[in-house]
Amino acid sequence: MLHIKCPHCGMRSQNEFSYGGDATVKRPELGKEISDQDWDNFVYNRKSLRGKHWELWQHLSGCRQWIKVQRDTATHEIFKTLKANEEIS
Amino acid sequence: MTQSFRLESGGLINRDKKISFKFNGKNYYGYEGDTLASALIANGVHLIGRSFKYHRPRGFFGAGVDEPYAIVQLYRNGETEPNIKATEQELFEGLEAKSVNCWPSVNFDVGAINNFLKIFLPAGFYYKTFMWPKSFWYKIYEPFIRRAAGLGTASIKHDKERYEHKYEYCDVLITGSGPSGLASAYSAAKNGAKVILAEDKSRFGGTLLTSEVNIGNQSGKEWADSIISELKEMPNVTVKNRSQVFGYYDHNMLVMSERISDHLPKTKKFHPKQRLWYIRAKEVLISSGSIERPIVFGNNDTPGVMLSSAAKEYMKVYGVLVGKKPLVFTNNDSGYETAIEFKKNGIDPIILDTRKEPQSEIIEEAKNMNINIKNSYVVVAAQGYKKVKSADIAKISDNKEELGSIENIECDCICVSGFWTPTIHLASQSGNKTKFNEDIDAFVPGISKQNEKTLGAANGIYTLEETLKDSFEKGNQLSKKITNNENKVSFPNVVEKKSTVHDKFWCVPLPKGKNYKRFLDFQNDVAVSDIEIALKEGYRSIEHVKRYTTLGMATDQGKTSNLNGLQLVSKIENKVVPAVGHTTFRPPYSPVSIGAIVGREVGKHSKPTRKSPMHSWHEKNNAVFVDAGVWLRPRYYKRGEENLFEASKREAKNVRTNVGVCDVTTLGKIDIKGPDAAELLNRVYTNAWLKLPVGKARYGVMLREDGIVMDDGTTTRISENHYHMTTTTAQAANVLSHLEYYLQLVWPELNVNVVSTTEQWAGAAIAGPKSREVLKKLFPKSDVTNEGLPFMGYMEGDLFGVKAKIFRISFSGELAYEVNVESDNGYFMWEKIIEAGEEFGIQPYGTEALSTLRIEMGHVAGSELDGRTIPYDNSLEGLLSKKKDFIGKRSLSRKAFAAEDRQKIVGVVPLDKKTSIPEGSHLVKDSNAPLPNPKLGYISASCWSVEYDNPFSLAILKDGKNMIGEKLFVMSPLKDKVIPVEIVSSHYVDPKGERVRS
Ligand SMILES: [Zn+2]
């Protein structure tokens, strides 16, 4: 079970969180024209990376904040966690 | 029976307390502190079971967790448990156990015929033999395998015992209380670290209990006892016996199973049987010791052949002799310690040492005691069927390939020592890259991945002095880092006998003309010849060899067999052992009961049960409940002898004709506040929300980004910047997360707060043509006329002193209201509604009637909004705003979603107006078409229309728009039904929606 540092609450066990997918995907702006390809990329297409990956988790049974977590998908090592409003660097 | 193999004195058992127990129906006695194994051996019982494949007689091989044979079916306090190791089960008064894997009895076992047919049961036997003919599978092969396979029988009764889970955090977790565990725990504890010390056995001390050493001015055991009692007094230390750390998971989380009551005749009141600990440790010190490995020789599975360390443990801990004419077969000095112990107890052992001229302090001591030592000797084969009677022994050449002439010597046990294998399971599970240590012919932990260090014998360090030094040091270093506090322990003086190098010999060659079975894996009956066949057949990877031959796949996970298996593969393949590599170690290290894994999450505790504040009223009024997500909801209220069908029909009919009341507390409710609340709703819902006036409700549909309908519900504008959203019962949690996602990550600029208020409000739906009359009585001061409170209107009201929210919304399609009060007032509200409605014939209605009412009206619910349908499919396309963008809108222009013959919701009526239509049935054009019959759609929901008194269903049908009036067939192979039907509008009742506005 992973041990995730919620930037709001501190170290918590994985079972308090729910996974939310790739954190680098940006939702296209509302009301803007967008090609089928770009929309498909947003909705469906995800890289299945091996290695460092920025992903979203929600601290569901805690502060309910969505957070950004940089995790190695192979080793499960967590390098960094950020608040929702902090930019991935 | 007398305990003929019990020594006059000695051991750590309590001879003052006799304990009676039963094995295979016979009564025996043992002492407090015995295991089932030690007590049986004391009573001269050496045959305990039959082997897995050949049903060969099996006895005891070890004295603990490594035991491959002695597995029993245990009976305790009216319950039974399979797969219990007799070597681990502590004796308690009234214990009963039986042999497994034998029929009809352990002494006469029909399956043993396999033993004589063994030529037909080589490696991969199951894969090869049971291939053909196919028809043999069900009648012959499967029953045969099922009967033959398996060790013990699981109880089919509900387990009454309680199992608990516990979460714990510590600075240093130490797994094992041998010398390394005690020393490291002690120095870490002295530095103030929060320490957990876990010991698998009931006694602390590990090898210190059986070895002849001195630490300081104490014996090994005395030192262990004093350290443990000091540790137990320290507030920063938790010491646990009967606790096996069996799994090492990510981020330094380890799981330990604590057997709290297994050693007692009965679990004490309010105590659990076992407790599973989830321990998050900053540092882990693995002090799991090592396990003696066997030397492979002919018939080495005969009862009476056992590990030399086990024989010593039975003497020193339990005061029990495993035999009175022992043969010790060894390639190292450990065997001598066992022989010396025999000699001290008045028994004359013979030592066969594979080495030519070994010299050490221990060997010298054995010689001084006049123990018969035969150098360069091996056991070629054990003789005897149910118990060792003699051994064929021979001289072996210096190159270890040629056997001299065979001599037969009498003996009743053969104690084997093939040197020691470090227990690296936990280290390996943690991701440690293990390495092969040539000096000890075994793998040891290498580079750590997590915060783990391995100490002592588990790390391949076999001298006490070095072990203690290293363990004190590591315990000190690691804890100091955490506590910033150093309180160094002075290193005690250690006295131990020096030993010399072991012989790398591990397998006795077959003598000419003999074809003895030489077993590697004792539990799964994997012999040398099986591995040879697997390799001959082309299996190379050790992982494949393992699966093909089942080497190391038994419940002991190859604790005694893995390394010898690797040695064999490396020899045949002409590779060094590290090049062969070992198979993956996976948790659990030792079997864990399912009960412990499940913990308290059984039955009603497997998920929370939520009840509305009106629950007790429903109970009092004969409600029959149904699970709705985590909620319990009344399905119907039983009157007299009514069944579900009759009751729900009555309730639904009463709503259509008079008035009914339904508990809708379970609906998800989300409070939305902030200046941008309307903007959020406008983006989340498909329809327009910016112009909804205060005091009005609106129905809305929300989509996922892929265009699929996520949920629907009404949202009411309570005040300028305050909205009350409702969701379906099932989607409440998902919708809240969905809103939080967009507010926190996508549109953080929106100034809105959302919070769940599902449990804060109790809700009642009052529905039916007479509902307004009821409302008037409930709220005499409010204007609830059609003008005062029109359809989709909202107002606050005073319900006999209780503040209430009144929504004029309808799910039933009738004139209807929903009244919400704070949860604490829910019961009061409900009683008042029943009271006020009495004169209008009000009846409560449950979810079944609720479904009937909505199905007849063509209102969609969970069975249509099933994660596969878009708004069009549910005839909700009228709610799609063309003027604004919203979540999921872009997806709706995908080709398939815009197809002309797109599926759409329709109504379905059987032509005979009688036959009920099973939900989930398929719609087809021709019921006689060849299979696979093209499916046009499926029945999503069915009811008995109370309006028309005939069956009615909703279906999602291909090209549904153009199918009204068509005649099709409903097919349900499951219910064996073919029903001719007509397709009608999904709005079966009141298609113009006049009633809700009346
Ligand atoms: Zn948090």
C-alpha cells in the first residue's frame, strides 16, 4: 500500500485516496473549436508510461482535495506531491 | 498411552500440567508448552499423513514454519480448520486433529497405489495425462483430481470467530527474536526508538533456545529471557510472540498476523482469534534466521528422516527424542551439535559426515564423548515404509561420485544437515536484489530497495559473535538517525564453539541398478527425476521448471526444497546457481487464514449500512427492505399475505388514484454556494442554468467528457448564490468528486463551494392526485395552490414548528411534492404526513412501486443511465443546449453518436398483455433466426402497468425512433422465454405530462 504525502494533510495511506489519471492532460477550453483528433487525445488517449509519471489523486477520505503526485509507475516510488493549483515543474 | 519418547527431564515444557488431546480418534497426553508435533513424537506417533501425489507415508521433517509434511485437519471448539502445521500448533486441552490426504485411513491409504504407479506420474503428469479424450474430463479426470488433490477440508460453516485488523506505525520493525533480533531491538529501544519486535513462535529467543553458548555471564537462553523482559518493560517497545510478519509491501508497509487464541481451547470472550497488523515502519530489520537444508538421498521422505536442527529442538525445547537409534547425516558441524545432544541424553548416535577429515572444536567435543563418527560416508537410502528401520550407507569417493559397497545399519531416525539457507523472503519481497554467496551456497540479501536491512543468519552470518556485533550496531545506527539520541549498549563477551567449513555436497548419487526416489520437494512429491525430465523436455527458466514440476509450489513454498532444486538445475544445465537464479518470493511467507485477511469486514460489516431517520417507522409497518447502494430502503410494505407483486401493485395504484408517500432520504444532495454557482451548473449540466429564478427547480442531465450520461436530478435555486442539487442515490459520491475535480483542477477561477448534505436532510415524496390536499394540512400557513407553488416551484414552510423545504417535483409522473426537513426531524415529518394523509387514503410506497410509476411514465433511471447511453438514447436530447458548451458536448458530435439509426428508448408491451418480460432480455426480429440471432436491443426495466393492468417494459432499441408500432420478439434464454411484443412509446402513461402540472 502506497504512502502518499497529501500537501494539505501529510503522509496518509493509499486507501484514503482515489486515483485520477494523468495530471498533465489539460481539458480543452470551453466553447473553442477543436479537431476530432485533439478531442480524442483528450478523452481517450493516454500514454502508459513506465517510469516517472505525474498523476492525479483525490484525498477522498481526507481533505477531499485533488492533488498531483509524481510517482514511478514501475517502482512506485513517489518523488513529489503538489496541491491542485501548483504547476508541475 | 505412555510417552515413551519423552525424556525424563529437560526441555522448556511444563511437566506439571498434563494436557489430553486426540489424534485420528485416539487419546494421548502431552504437556503444556508442547506443540502437537512434539506431543505426538513423545507418544511414538511418527506417521502423520500421506504425501500429495503418491500418498507415501509422511512423518515430521522440521519443528516449525518450514515443516512440509505434518499438516493436519484441526478441530477446536466445534470448528474445524484445514492445513494446520502440527509443528506450529500449540497443544491445548481437548485438541483434536486428523490426518489429511489419506483415505480411508493414514495406515491404509488407497491413494498409495499411485506410489506403485509412479512411473506414470512424472513431471507435468497432469498436463500430459488428462489431455484426452475430452469426454473423460467430467466423469473421470476431474473427480479423480479433486479427490486426490488438496490437503484438508475447509469448513462450510460460518466462522464464528472474530478477526481484527490493526494499523500501526513504528520507527523500527524487527522480524524475529533470535540473537540478531534481540540485539538490534535492544540497542534501538535504548536509543528511544518506537520498536516492534515480532516473533513467529510462542517462545522468544530463536536459536538461543537450542544452542550451547554464553553471552556475558549467562547462557544464551538466560540472556534472551533477560533482554525480552527488559524490552517488555519499555514503553517505546511492543513485543509480540505468535506473530508472523508475512508480507513486505510498498513504502515500507509490512503485514503481520498475530495468532491470539489459536493456542487456547476456546477464544476468550471479547478477544479476537487472530489479528492482522498493517505496520508502516521507518526502518525494518529482518532477523528471520535461517532454515536447515536437507541432503538429498534415496527414500529421503520416509517418516523418521528429519532435519538435524529439528531433532535437537525436540530434545532441548520439548524434552522429546525423535528416535532412540539415531543416525546423523551431515555435511557440516551442525549435525555434531545434534549428536552431542543425543549423547547427553543417554542415546548413542552415529554420525555420517560427507567430509573426509574435518576438524573443529565441536567435532573435537563429539570425539571426546566417544560418538561414533564415520567420515566420507553418506546415506544412500532409507529403508522402511511407515518408519525408518535401517539405512543403506556407503563410503563416498573424494570426488563425491563413486559409492563404496553398501552396508545396511539399523536406525530409527535419520537426522540430516545439509547446511543453512538464510530466510530471505521478506528482503526479496521488498524488492531487494539478492545475491549468491558462494561460501554458504545460498542467496543472501543484496542491494536494498526499501528501508530494510537483514541481520545475522538471514544475512548469511552464522557465528553468534559476529551476529550480535552487527545487530547491536545496526539497531543503534538506524534508531539514532530517527531519534537523534544515542545510548550505546556495551557489547557482551560471547562464548561459542568454533566450527569449520561445510562440504558443498548436497545430493547422494544413485547406486548402480537402484532407482530410489530422491525427493526435493517433500510436500508436492517432486523428485530429482522430475526435474531431470522437465529439463530434458526443454524447460529452462527456473520459473517454468517450478510450474511444470510444482517444485516449491506447495504450502511450505519450498522452504526446504528451493535451493536443492536450484543446485540440481545448475548441475544438469552446467550453469552456476546464480545464473539459474531463484524464483520470486511472494507474500505470504507462511499461509495466513482467510479470516484474518478479511478481518471484521464480514456479513453486515462488509460495508456500512445506512438507514434513513424514518427507518424504524418502516420496520414497524412491515417494510421489506432492499439494498440500494449502501442504503437500506423499503422495497414494499407487506399487508397480510401479500407478496412483492401484489403489494407493489397496490402501492403504485394508490399513488395513481389517491396519494402515497415514499422515503427519498437516500437521494444524493449537494449544497452549492458562491457567486459562480450558476456558471458551474451551466457547465456541468447539458441545459441552460443561468436564468433559473430563485425559488425554482430545474431538471438537469450531466455527462462525462465522453458524452455518456453520468447522472440526472433536479437542482433548486434556494437564493441568489445558493443551490440545492440532487443526484441519484447510486451516483451521489461520484457526482461530488466530479464537481470537486472541475472546481479544483479545471476551473479554479470559479468561486463556488460544494459540500455533500445527503445525510443532513430527510426527504419524503408525497405523490398522487390528492397530494396537494395533504400538503395543505401539513402547511396551513403556506400557499401551496397550483399558483402559489407551481410545478418545479420551491418554497420554505413551517411543518408544525419544524422548518421544511418544499419542492414541487415529480418522479412518479403524478402531482407530487418532496418535503425535506433536517434529519433529526425526519421521523416527526413522516408521522405528520401519514397522519395528515389518512383521510385521503395515503399509503407508504417502496422502491418497487416507485419503479413501476417511473417506468410507466418513461422516466429514465439507473437501468437506462447505465454508463453506456448518451442523452439521445434516453430521449433526453431536448435538454441539450445548442447555445453553450458543457462537459461532454464535443463528444456528442462523434459519428456513432449522431448515427441515424442510433439506439433509443422505447416502450414494450407483450401481445398477449399477460406475459411478464424479464429484464435483460434481448429484442430480436425473428425468434427462429439461426444463432447468433442479431440483437436489436435489450429490456432495461420491466413493471406491471397499474394504469393499464398489463406488463410494460422499457427497452433501448436500435433505431428506436422508427420502430414504434413494430412487432418484435423478446428472447430470454436464461428464463427460456420467447415473447411476441409490440413496440410503443416509452411514455406509456400521460404522454403529455399533464398530471404533474395539475
Ligand atoms: Zn488531504
